[in-house]
Amino acid sequence: MTTKVFIDGAVGTTGLEIRDRLADRKDLNLVVLDEQHRKDPKARAAALNEADLVILCLPDDAAREAVGLIVNPDVRVIDASTAHRTENDWTYGFVEMEKGHRKVIKGSKRVSNPGCYAQSFIALVRPLVEAGLVGVESSITCNAISGYSGGGRAMIDEFKNIGTDSFPGLAYRTYGLGLEHKHVEEMRVHSGLTYRPLFAPSVGQFYRGMIVDVPLQLWSFPGSVNPSMVYEAYMDVYHGEALVEVASKEESEAHKMLDAEVMKNTNRIKIYVFGNETRNQARVVAVSDNLGKGAAGSMVQNLNIMTRSKETMGLI
């Protein structure tokens, strides 16, 4: 028996990647509206209500509208937008967030796919909050850089024009300077923090890849926290996970620099703990592919769980 899947918004960067990843699946019947019907309200409503599972790759308002069009109570939804990521009646789709979360996702009708920055931040911070190493009221800063594919078509076109008269050079750009990035509340809620982290995102001159870096003044936390305790907290949560890996202490110590593209074309997050025992400071760093585990890969992982397929089917 196949699962009928409708991708609403399959022409964007994430939507196209998801469609390509699912195209050859024998267990799925993939429905994609052609250009003539893609924006036809009746055609969209019919597709939304006839599917077993709907994948939304739309802007926030359009995603809310699409959910409102679904009247069939049996239709299950995974939403890639930010519209529902902090809604109580939606399940947050970071599978490895906590033990038992797979079961929650498996039984959910509405799953909100994580943001790429947010998922890595939560992977770094939530285990430390849960372990009591980082207090819920701690002041946390996050520095991050993503490949330009994370900015969608406009940014992709802009970076592809580098070297032309319009864009003679554009190696690196920091943004979110108004301190209102759309991922921040999602980061706060699902990491367990009381206060919003100070988030400093940037984009580099590479297509896909991501580094999320959280510096920690361990001396400022109660309980004599040290880098080894941070490492053990990650091992407790992620040991045995196929798609979230914790680098060994030896591997982390061997690094003098870390490449944002080291995990590109994979669906995994790799976590590093760089600690200085003498200074009692640490930098915890997550490296991923912003289109892999950061977007399309997470979507496929959630779909696999919801359709009771092998969780890592179609993932690297």
C-alpha cells in the first residue's frame, strides 16, 4: 500500500529538493500540481484533501491558508514554514530532541519541520539545559553561518552574480541586525530557555553547509560546570543516533579550524565540543547541511516516521 503525498509549494529551493528525494520512492504516490493548476484554489484544495500526507513548502501566511483549506480529518501535514513551530497543537519535528519524541511524531497529525539554524541550536543547548548545566535563565549567544541556498531564490541569484558589475565581490555577509530573526523564538522555546538568545546569523559564499556556534562561559554557570561535563551531556542524549553525531574529544582537539561545508550533501548534524579547562570556557559547535538535516533531510525523516517507513530511507 502506497502513501499519497502532496507537496504544496514544490517549486522553491526546499520543495524541489524534497521532491527530488522522494521521486523514486516505491512506497509513495507523489502528487505535484503542474504550473497551470499550482495556484488554482480549487485544484489545491482538492489535492490537499485527497492526500494521505501533505508537505507544505510555502511562506508562513500561505502555509496557514493551506492548513485552513484542509477539511479531511485524516490528512496529516508536515509544514516547512515557521508558521506553526511554536504552536502547542503542532508537534515540533526535531526527531532527536528528546527520548520518546519519535513516538510523538509517529502519532501526530500536524508536524512543524524545524528551521535549519534552530535545529542545530536546540541540538546544542537543550541537552545542557535538561542536564542542569545551563540554567534556564542563562544569557546565551549564538553565532552562525549558512550557505546562500538558505536565503531562497533571490539570494541564490544574487550570489551567482558575484563577479559581475552589479556584485563585484560578496564573500561574507552578516544580517539579522534588527535582532528579530524568525528562528529566535523557536530557538528559545524548544531549547528550554526563558530569555531569547542573542542570535548573530551570517551567510557565506558557498551554496550549502552550516555552522552554528554557541560560546559558553562555563565559569558563570552554577555547579562547577566543565567541558567534560558538556561532552558527556551530549553523549547521553545522542549516543547511537544515526543522524546526530558527537565528535570524540580527540577529534575535536585535533581541529584548528572547522569548515562549514564539511557535512554538505549529508543529512547529519555533527557536534563538536571545544573546551579550555584552564579558562573554563567552551564553544559547542554544530555542523550540518542547511538543505539536508537542516531542511529537506529533516522533512524526509519526519515523513518516514509518520508513514512507518525505515527512518533513514533516502537519507545519507
